[in-house]
Amino acid sequence: MFKYIFILLAVAVTGASAYLIDVRSPDFTRSQRTAAPIRKIYATGAIEGATREIQVRPELRGRVVEIPIAIGQVVSQGDVLLRLDDSRQRQLVAASLASLQLAQAQLEQLQNGARQAERDEARALLQAKRARLEQARRSWTRIEQLNQQSAVSQQEADNERSGVEALTAEVAAAAARLEQLEAPPRADEVRAAQARVAAAQAEYDLAVIEHQRCTLAAPAAGRVLDVDVEPGELIGPDSAAPAVVLADTAKMRVRAYVEEIDAPRLRLGMPAAITADGLPEQVALGKVEFISPRMTPKEFTSEEPNELYDTKVREVLIDVLDPTALIVGLRVDVVLHPEDSHEGAELMTQMAAARQSSPR
């Protein structure tokens, strides 16, 4: 009897305890959902200019004769960076120009036809031969009559007839020559001459291009970051190191790489705090201006003990508001704050104030 009473009491106590625990226990799912903090996004990156580094090499192989720039100098697009020996290219330009001028002169001569003096000379020659032919025909008429009367020998009559035939052929040749001088040029001759001019023009243009390639010009405005060549050195497009390295440093930005776990939370316009080991007391402000549409394999790490070793990262570009102390290539750490967080709102306020106070 006491055994059953003890069992009933144990069951009652257990049920009451379970009820109290269930009633007093908080809703962990709801509390975690409402109280979860807004996480910052950490990333590593490097400073670069408005463009990536531009590695400039000459398009042809040659020996350097002049380097009119220095490291740190600001250049504009088209400014000369270096010059190669162009003695051979100058000779090719001169030779191709002479060939072009010759072809043009031949075409012009063909289109203009013969000179007036040549036409007058051919016309006078034709008239003279016609006059001689008329005289020879009259003489042949008399000789033929005398030959019929046996007053002259047959040999003399044959000679006179041969002279008439020869003069007739000469008159025909002179007339053809005059017709040729006075006739316009044939279409096929003009096309052939024009083709020779076009070929010579192409050779000249190619020679000019080759000569221009002896001068290495800046492809864009920027600052000279490095010059890895000396006068007298032989360089070319296949050189291991670029001759000149440029970058547009008028505007600085950070190319950062965000871990895969944080990549979906990236948004354009997110404020960023940028720090560097060499500038421990300075924090640069920036804003996300570009987010890569794809993930890429991770290439480098920050070697921090708490780094997440994801296999892929997402690339972002961050415009730096005041890059005074930053230099191209400097490794930096970036903290991105969601705009709806307290820190993000503070950074946005600081950037707005900095823009208003900065000189325009």
C-alpha cells in the first residue's frame, strides 16, 4: 500500500517540476533572434589608385637612349616616358616616303597625259610625213606612166613604189603615236597606278607607326611609381619587368577581400574604417563603391589568429575619403559597418562632416 502511495507522490512531483521549468524558461529562439548583435565585417586589402598599376612596356625591341621622367613625377596622357634608338626606323620612313611620292607622281603623270610640247611635236611629224607621202605618190604616178612607155627601167619603178609603201607605213605610225598622246588614260592603267599608290601609302603608314613605337608615351594620366630601366639598356615587349609603372593617385581606394561567410551581407555604400599597421593612430574613412558579382579563390591571408580560413572571398572596392597618409600598395585592415548599426551611423556622420569641411 505504501509502495503505491510513494509512486503516485513521485509522479506528481515530477510533473509539477516539469511544468514550472516550462513556464519559467525563456523563449531562446525569440531572444536570440531579437537580441542578436549586428556583426561587423572584417577584411584585408591593399591601397591602390583610381586605377590598378599600369605596367608599361615598349611595343618593339630597342636600346634606350632617353628617360625624361623620374619616380614620383606626375604625367599626363601622351607624355613621353622614354625613347628608343630610332635610326633604323627613320631610314625606313624616308625610303617609304620616297616610294610613295614616286607612285603618286606616276599616277599624276598618267592622269595628266602627255605634255603639250610632245603633242605638238607628234602632230608636226605626222604632217611632215604626210607631205612626203603626197610627194612620193606624185612621183610614183609619173614614174609609172614613164614605165608604161618604157622610158624608165622596171627597177626604178619598183624602188619608187617601195618608197611610197614605206612612207604610208610611217604616216600610219605617226598618226597612231599622236592618237596615243591625245587619248585619255585607260581605266585599267589608272587602277593599276592607284593600287601602286595605295600600297606605297600603306608601307609609309606602317613605317611611321614603327617609328612612333620608338617613343614610349603614357597611356593615361598618373604618377610614376617605378622606372626599371637605364639608358643604354636593351628592352622589349617580352622584358621580365615593365619599363615604367604608373597609377592614378589623384584618388585612392582599397581593394579588399571579404570572407565567404560575410560575403552575402555586403551592400553598396557601407561605411568603412581603414587602418594600417604603420599608422596605428590614424583611421581613414571610406565607402563601398563596388562589389564583385562572384566569389574568387583566396590568394592571401592576414595571418591573424582569429581569421576565418574560407576557401573563397568576395572582392570589394572602397573609396577612401582622405588618403593623405596612404601609399599605393600599403596593406590595410578594413572594418565594414552595416548602415543601420550604431557604428555605421557614426561613420556616415563623420564622412558627411569631412566632405563639407574639405576644400573643393
